[in-house]
Amino acid sequence: MNSNPLPYSFYKQDTIHLAKALIGTHLMHTVAGEIVVGRIIETEAYLGVLDKACHSYSNKQTKRTAILFGPPGRVYTYTMHTHCLLNIVAGKEDQPEAVLIRGVKPVFGFEKMEALRGMKATSTTFSNGPGKLTKALGITMNHYGHFLCEDPLIICEGSEPTRIEVTNRIGIGKADQAKHYPWRFIEKEI
DNA sequence: GACATGATTGCA
DNA sequence: GCAATCATGTCT
């Protein structure tokens, strides 16, 4: 397995392209000396200023979203209800865009992941949601602002996706037209 | 389809 | 301070 982190330049591409390019890559986390790896299979792009569903809509900057206004390639974690959601900051500085990781497939470190998640990794509901995958991979608010080219949490090259499907985003309550934007990418099951 | 559950936010 | 909000998960 290739464990070289993707270069910083990878994160400089257009946010929507980045969301698509992240499909099939490997999210690798070293937690308590053990390595767990998930293959990213579902992402969503959030385009800051234009996007009513984004936390940084119309350049709204708060303590929570501050990291979005910095350089890309960083982790934006955010607590939703009782869960922690994982985003990757995209866009240039002062361009508050991000990609939400919505789903992964277990690749390596099954025992550790099962212990973290408290469920069998073979279950179809194991890591097919933004709150589930952070739990399975041991990602917490401690990773807020972490740079993804450095240990213990990195993204490295995975395998080519078979087929990418583009749909509108889901789980957004009130965001008017923004919820219809086709900014969700999923790898279709073989 | 209901509700549990916690951090953030905006306003008093 | 406090109440409304929420990019969810799990149960029925």
C-alpha cells in the first residue's frame, strides 16, 4: 500500500474537482500506534460565498469557520449533534471552500476500527455516513486545523474509482436553491 | 418518521 | 446567559 501523502499542490485545484479527485483516495490515520485506512467513496463540495448551505456563506466568518479562510489541505472538523464531521479545506486563502467527506470503505486496520466504532466492519452501515466514518477512523475535534500532508492523519493515493456518480447534496435542511446544486460525488458500487 | 444529544451562534 | 439551530445516527 502506498503511504506517501498527496502533495500540497493537490489541494490547490478547484474545489469541485478536488471533491471528485478525492474519491478513491485513502484516508490514513495512525491512532494509538495502530494504522487505520479508509477509502473515500463519497464527498460533497461546499463553495463558501456562493453556497447558502455552507457555514461560510457570504463570507461569514466565525470562530468555528476560521480555518476555512486559511490555505487548503487542512482539516475542518465540526461537531454535529453528538458526532464529529470531517471536512477538507479547499480554495485559496480568503476563499472559504471545503469538501465534506461523507463516506469511506474500510481498507486496513479492521480490528481497531471495529473497536472504535463498536460494530462489525462488514456491516453495510459501518462507515457510510459522515458521523460514522469519523468514529470508525478515530477522528475527533483534536484534528481541527491539522495539515493533511503530515502524520498522524494523511490522505494518500488510493485506487482509481470505478464509476463516479454526481447528485445533489443531501441532509441539508433549509438552503433554498443551494440544496439542488450537483456537488455530491459518490463512487457507485460495482 | 421520531427523538436523542452537544456545540455553536446570535441575541438579550 | 440562554434558546434556536444543525452538513446525524439509531431506533420503531
